[in-house]
Amino acid sequence: MSAPEPDPFVDYAVVLNGEEQYSVWPTARRLPPGWSGTGDRGSYQHCLDRIGELWPDMRPRSLRAATAERTSQEADA
């Protein structure tokens, strides 16, 4: 199943959750619990491009933290 085509007449926003994962969300819709706006708005493609700039490491925050902790422990050993 593929995602529907974005509407070129809808304004979108870049949103962020507690795991520092980004998404594109229509500005006319209320954000779901746990998500907040980043202040970036525009076309769907603009938002995707901005997410590409903001989110180079797509792992959730908790996984990045666990990996960093494990790497730190291995360096100390």
C-alpha cells in the first residue's frame, strides 16, 4: 500500500515527537499527542527537504543514547 499523493493546496508543517523523530503533518489538523511543531511550514516537498536537513540520523533518540552509552563503556574497558 502506498501513501496518498500530497495535496499541493494544503499547508504542511514539520513535526517532532519525544524520540526526536520527524514527520510531515497538515497544518489544518490537530497534532496527535506527543508531537510538537518545529516552526517549519510550507509545501509537502519543502517539509520533506527540511526533515532531510534536520534528521541525518534516523534512529530514535533512545537508540542513539543506548548506542553512545555502549560505545562509551567499550572505550573505557
